[in-house]
Amino acid sequence: MVKSSHVQRKFGVRLVCPDVTKLVASGLSMTKTVKIDFISDVSCPWCVIGLGNLDAALKRFEGQLTADIRFQPFELNPGAPPEGESRFDNVARKYNVGREQAIANRERQRALAAQVGFDMVTTDESRFYNTFDAHRLLHWARIEGRQVELKRALLAAYHTNMQNPGDHGVLVAAAESAGLEGAAARDVLTSGRYADEVRDAEEKWQRAGISSVPAVVVNDRYLITGAQPPEAFEQAIRKAVSEVA
């Protein structure tokens, strides 16, 4: 969970444990749009859970507003080799977590993912991979109007099907399943296109104080860090739309 004071100054309000009861009566315009920047990595299990909880919160506003969700890049393992790294080794190296604790954490993540309707499959053989090319493809998908669909396809490819999100074949297949043209997706990947844009976006969010994911910013003002429950997102959304004239 992000604790930087710079983050709080940047976004104004940091929400963790909300009480939405005082906000329910405020009402929402049928025509309002809320901008949601969802900073995350494809290989982040907590990002899957956070997205599921955001989905649950947005269902409470169904027919009342439009959510403009923009997936922003963050790399958990930018130095990962092409073959990836054992998740056990990665967690032990970065967080000094032993095997038993890592397994317990894995099972907790799996149970929480199931609660939001996501089938998270992890085994002792699971690996973390470099996801930079996945973020480049997501940047392109935003331009093509299919970013949300591609993000969900990539999460399923990695967390359910245990596929390598750095493999171009996996990425092209995910793009096609999201309604994008496979040949165009492969061209983006092989050309190196959007590398600068992704690096710039990563640096922007790091300068804003984002150092862990998921991190969700509503209307450039309200920050929710970590895989918070739906009520946290609901509170932020209600506050944000109440401020829109």
C-alpha cells in the first residue's frame, strides 16, 4: 500500500476505509462520466482482485454514469529474463517470504479472486515474466478502443491459463480474443512501437508517488491503494461525481 505523503498532496484525498452511508443521498446525474486510471501490471494477482472489486462497485451505478477506465502501466519485474523467474524465488528475494508463507499468500489470493468471479490458477511451477510488451500492446489497444477487453484477456492468459505475457504469440492471441486484428498486434510488437509512451507513463506515475499496485485514481483526485473492497471505490466515485458541475 502506498504511504508516500507526496501521493496525498498530488491527488488530494487518499481513501482506504470508507463510509458510504453519508454519500448515498447525494444522487448522480445520468450524464456524468467518471475517469478512472487503474495503474497495474498484468502479472499482479492483487490487481485482478482490485479490478473485480472495482467492477462490483461500478455495478452499483449501472445506468447512472459512464466509467472511462484507463489502464496505466506498472512493471513489477522489469528486469525479468525472457524465461521468467520462479514466483517462489521472486517473492523470497524481494520480500524475504518463505515457501510456506508464499503458499499461504497464494491461496488467500486465489480465494479472494474467486469471490470476484475470477479463476486464479497458480502452482509451484508458476513464474513471473517481463510484461513491457504487454503494456505496449495495451497502449495500442487504448487507441483502438479495445483496451479494457485486452486487459481482461491478458489477465486470464496469465492468471488462469498460466501463459507467458511476454510471449508475442500469447499477446497476439489475446489481442484477437479482444476483438483486435492479429496482424496489426504483431506489427506493434515487432516494431517496438509505443515503447517511449509506455516509459513516459510509467515515469509519470512514479513521479506521482505510485510505488505499488493496484493503485486507482478517480478523476485525477481520489486515490485508492491496494485491492480495496467495493465500498472504497464506491465512495471515491460518489465524491468525484458530486464535484462535477
